[in-house]
Amino acid sequence: MTIDYQKRICQVLDYIDIHLHENLPVDKLAEIACISKFHFHRQFSALLAMNVASYIHQLRLRRASYQLAFRNKSKVIDIALENGYKSAEAFSRAFKRSTNQSPSHFRREPDYFPWHEHNNPLNMLRKFRMQKMNDDFEVTIKDIASIKIAVLEHHGAPELLGHTIRKFITWRKENKLPPSKSRTFNLVYDDPATVTPEQYRFDLCAVIKTELQKNDHGVIAKSIPSGRCAVIRHIGADENMANAIHFLYSDWLKQSREELRDFPLFFERVSFFPDVAEHEVITDIYLPIK
């Protein structure tokens, strides 16, 4: 019998995501993996090239950075405690070592380039969890009605998207259009792997039912046209969506013999990190077809 250690470690990663705010003793993680505690550390490190303590530490700092940048109502001390730090001072020291900014400075004026540089190794490791074979993807065809949207366009490096997101969140708050009341979409014009950072375009969108009012945030009115779409529901972090998108454009499109419409790929954000654990984030991927 072949033992799938990768699957067992994936179960541990899911458990860590869900219980990130709790104490995570190695004995418990080894039990989840059904691996002897005498071998768990080595097995985890062999598969992820990082020990479990470092993985948990980096994951907590990653979640804390999202909470600081996009959840302004949360106090720094509450974010520190929620992510396993015993004091704001200990959290501040750890956060500054990883981003070169204090938590309060990052909240006011985040410098995303060192933040992305620090998180890239973690992002690459997390792709390991969500790898799927192509036949795991379930594609449905949906006929959608035209959707009226308010849009903040992002032009420039993907690493700077956080600044645009913060501006859009501010506009949504001012207009009382939180995700709970207004569906959230993204229009995805470019693959960051095939364009220069300066050419990258990505729209942040919220559904509106009335005429868009003039504003100082650069938010403009657009619409998602009615028509047929091939849809995959992706569950997990954004960095793991590439396989599903590739499957739509390659295997599925060839097998289905459908034709593409003249409108870009788009996402609907059904749930958001850090409100839910990263492996529970839900994003519907829409490919417009004729």
C-alpha cells in the first residue's frame, strides 16, 4: 500500500488555516497527519522546504498584514493577540523584521514591494496544497443578465494592487456598499506572466443599482454584458487559480468547441480572506463564451 504523505500534510495545512488563532502543538499536528511525532517535523520540512513553526509564523504575519491593510476597525493589539502574539510590542518587532515597517506605519502607508518579496516564498509553498488534476475541475454554463458595476481601474504592477484595493474599500464604505450588500467582481484583462508590470490592468468592481455619483476616488461606471459564460468555482487562495484558468482556456475550450466572446475573463468574489481562512475563500471564475 502506498501512503500519500502529501495528502496527509495538506490536511495539516488546512487544519492550520482554520485554527491559526489557536495554539498549534506539534503533537496535535502530527496526529492530524497520522504521522509519528518523531518523524512529523522531517516529513513536513521535506515536502514544504520549511519547518512547521516557520510556516505558522509566516502565515500569521501574512494574515495580520491583510487585517492591518484592509480591516481598519481592528485594533493593532487585537490583531496581535488574534495571531498568537502576547503583546503589541512582540508583534511589532516580528512584523518590522519581515516588512521593514511597523504595524501602524504599514496600516497608514503600506510598502507592498518588500511585503510581496517576503511573502513570495510562502505563496509558492501554498500552491503545493491546491494542485489538482484537470479532471477535478467542474465547469458549468451560465446565462447571465447584464450587471451594472462601479469600477476602480488598476493600472500598473500587480504588487501595487493593494493600494487600489484600499481606495476602493474607502469608496464602498462612503457609499454604504459593503460586499454583504453589493456583489464584488474583478475584470481580469491581463495575465501578469505575459505583460510588463506597467501594462497590467485589473478592475475592482461592485454592483450598483442606481446611477453612479461623481466622486474623487476615480470610480467609474461600466457593465458586465449579458451572455453565456463557462464557470468554475475556485476554493482557495488566489495564487492557486492559475490551474483552473489554464484548464478553461486549454482543455475545456478545445473539448467543448465553444467560442470566446469579446469580453475579458472575470471573477466574482463570494468570500474574502482574512474574513475566512485562505483555503476556504470562494471565487467564481467566468469565461465569456458565445
